[in-house]
Amino acid sequence: MRKRARPSSVGMAVSGGSGSGSGRACFVLGASGETGRVLLRELLARQLFSRVTLIGRRWLSLGEETGAAVEQVVVDFERLSEHAAAFQGHDVGFCCLGTTRTKAGVDGFIRVDRDYVAQAAELAQAGGCKHFVLQSSQGANPHSRFLYLRVKGEVENLVRAVGFDRCTILRPAVLLCNRQESRPMEWIAQQFLSVVAWVFPTAYSIPVKTVARAMVASVLQPGKGKVEVLENGDIHKLGKAVPQQGT
């Protein structure tokens, strides 16, 4: 099911910095999540693309601040191959899709964080997407004994193998944010890491806004090779390299 938000009257043209999108289009997977919501705000505020497609399992209520040509496509991730059209015609794909083992169970977590992402990447590449930007995790390793890190490592390998002209993989540490859903243990960890961040600002945590800005910056700056992996410290640097709006 495809719906379009009210388009703005702003004309767009992309360059190497903030400006209009010149007919360029992108899609966002996981726009309802913590990073995805901030990423969407960044993309729209900077007017980098003339069309932004949100691909998800449900319709999102967007405020008036969107002010750009935002299109929403609701898909059934269990039958994603039937929604190939949703992935056609985009220059860049941003993926923040993910869940937790607690919320979805082991099988559900693997399906969402690995299988859905890998299949979406394949459909995107087939639909003409040149640059895929994937939010992964610090410590991602396909041989890890820990399920979360193993699945993140596996999906990284699967996305690499798709063959995008350019692939950017971000491996942030613990995300600092105000979650919409309650995760008590994660909240406690965030409070501790917020204090630790004063002493070790780039080692163990990172604000969600910095991750989102780094994802934007990866599009604005030339890549370092066909596949570029950004560790937590790299994300801090890249995220801060993008001027805030109004600066």
C-alpha cells in the first residue's frame, strides 16, 4: 500500500552539501525506530532528496514538519519479494531496521535484523539503488558466541555480497536516546554511559543524533572504497563534521 504525504513547494538540487535534491530519491527502512526518526528529520531538514520513501510494516503519523515529498509504502516483510516495486527508483537506501530478542524472540530477531535486511538490500540493488547505508553494531562478528553480534555480523556480510556500487556500514556502540518504548535495563545502562561519556566520549556510547548525522554525511562525502565500515569513533567524527541546521 503506497501513500504520499503532502509535497512541499520547495525545489531541490543536491550537491556536496545542504541544498536541494535535484531529482534524487532515497528510502528509509526502520523510520519508526530511534535512529530512523532522527535520520528522517535530518534528511528532510537538509532537503537532500526530492523524494523520501519510508518502507515499513505500518503507516506512520508524520507531523507538519516533514514538509517534503515523503512517500510511505506499507509492506509485508514476510512476503517482501511481492513488494519489489517499493524499492525501485532510489539512489540511496538507509537501513535502521531492527528489533530485540526480548520483543521478537530469537527467531523473530534473526528474521528482522538479518533476513529482512538482506532481502531488502537485494531488492534495492535490483531496483537501481547505488549506495546502501546500514546501521549495524559495535562488535558485529559472524563468528561471535553472542546472538546479537553474530546476527549483525552475518547481515553485514550478506549486504556486502549484494554488490552495491557503494556500501557504508556503521557500527555504533550503545545508543544514547530517549526511547519511546520502555527498556529498564537499557535505561540504566544509558544513565551510566552518559556519565562515562564525559571521560571517554567515543569509546562506549554515542548519541542517536550523531549516528543519524553520520549516515547523512556518508552520502555527502566521497567514500573510501566500495565498502566502508565506520566504527564508533569514526561515526563520532563524521557525525560532528555535518553542520547543524542554521549553522
